[in-house]
Amino acid sequence: SRFSARLFNSGKTDQAVKVLVDWSTPARTEHHDLGYIRHESAPEWKMIPGRRAGALVEYSLKLAPGLTYLGLYPEYNVEQLAEFMAELKICGVRTEIAGRSREGRPIHQINFQSPNPKAGVFLVQARDHAYVTAGSYCAEGIARFLVSDDPIARYILEKFSVHILPMTNPDGVFNGMSQRTWERGPG
């Protein structure tokens, strides 16, 4: 259930391109015919429909010069997380390494400690399944919200200490797995 591609146009003009994805069985294409696309210069991902034919999905694209990302889900990789963690440190947010993966990658933790000694503890955990990139985007969004001056963010932090594990399966993410940590390993 994972598809992620990087397409590079080395020319100086847009190029029409067709990308054919073979999902092996027609049943897989029912929910796999919408993709996401983002040019390296664009800040946001856009949804793009594919055309189904049995187990195949065809995407018709106009590639601008440079690098374009295409995938079943918007990409969020280990490098993006490292950049975000560095950004949080600059903002004064307390971060730590909660542990290390089987392959030695850090499992990051973001901590928002409540000034209230009676505050409850709230844990957000994302990316157990490597392909669920929305989890990392949500974890990042929660952290960005809590670091803001929004009155609701301040209210939440009066009531709770919030701890965020934005990517608990960095090996699976790095190695391009779907649900698993490693080939034929635990899911």
C-alpha cells in the first residue's frame, strides 16, 4: 500500500508525463487512485486523480523543471522530522531522544511541560505504521499550535503536560515500508 516517487525534469520547460502504477490486484486500486503531488518549490501538496484500468492507475502530469514528488500520500520522511526538531529547539521547546530504533535512528520526543503541578499528562504518538504520513503532519501541527500564543494553546498547557512522539517507526519510514518496521519484521 505504499507508493512514493520523485520525478525530475532536467529541461527548461514543462513536460507532459504519464506515470503508470501497477497495484497487482484490481481490488487495491479502489482506494488507491487518488495521489498527491508537490513540486519542490510549492509549499503544499495537491491531490491528483488517477485513471483506473484493472490493477493499473495512470497519472497524467505536467512536470515543471526541477523535482516533483508524487505518491499515494504526501511524503514526510526522517529528514523532514530532523529539520522540524531543530526548528523546535530554536524556539526553545524541550525535545529529547526517547530511545533508538533497531537500526539506531533516534525516536524523538517533544515535551510541553505544564506550569500546573496538578496537570494531567497527554501523550500523542504517531507513525507506528510508516506509510501513515498524516500522523507526522498532525503531530507537527499539534506542536506548532502548542508553541503559539493562541489562548486555547495556553489553556491546554494549563491543564496538561503534552508529550509528542512524532515518528515511532523511523526505520520503517526510512526503508520505505508500509506497516512494518523491517522486511518481514514486526508490524
